[in-house]
Amino acid sequence: MWVTADEILTETPERTRRAIILISDGVDTSSTKKSDEAIERAIKADVVIYSIGIGDRYQFGLDEGKMRKVAEKTGGRAFFPRDQQDLRAAFDQIQEELRSQYLLSYSPTNRQKDSTFRQVRLELTSPELRGQNLRLIYRQGYFAKGQDAAASPIRKRRN
């Protein structure tokens, strides 16, 4: 995750949508960076990570918690397919989400460009929308870099 976010995706044009599909068991055996550092780097690079957990929960391990954390912190989702059909459905859902995003931007009241993490919380306020079984999936914050406004892709999805 770190190498992809830091060395590859940061080289893409600024207004390019960036996403990683991480296929893993979530068990770290040899990384030199901690998962929190990789998540932070992905957020700084404006990368959404979709985690697909592949592994045997009983013999070889599958760290669902870590896979969910990576996805949720970066504005993605975690999938845990049980068979080939579930795996295809996960890729279909990722494709649909990447094609049906809304862009939301705002101007923060704290205008300091100090590279600190700023938490963002969005919620549905319309009673009509709350009753439609929608869930917002969004990046939980951003790092205040050299610009006055922050933008985050927002996707609406029926559960």
C-alpha cells in the first residue's frame, strides 16, 4: 500500500481519481512500514483503498479488522468473498462505486496549512433520504496541505 500510494499514485495528475484494490489476508509478515503509516500515506495521496480479504479464517488467518480499517479510513470498502461468485460481485460493486461518486467540497474554517489531520463527518439530514436505507461512504478526514479547500468523493449506496 505504501509503495503504491507514495511512489506510483502521487505521480498521477492532481485531479485524477486514485484507487487501490488490495487483495490480501491482512496479515503483515514483512512490511517495514506500519499499517497506520500506509493508511496515512494513502490519505495524503488522495487514494481510496478497496480491500478484498482472501484467506482461510481458521488455518492461515484472515485479519478482517485490519482489512476493514484500511478501507474505511481511506473512504473505500472491505469485501470478504467466500467463493468465486462473491469475488465477482465484489469487483462489480467496486466498479459501480467508482463510476457513481459525488464530489463534495467545502472551505474549512481552520485555514492553517499545517499538514495536520482534519476529521470530517457527514450525515444525512433529510428525513426522506434517511428512510431510503442509504449509507454514505467517505474519507474520514484529510491532511491540511497547501490549499484552502478540501474535496472528498462521496458515494451513496443502498444497503
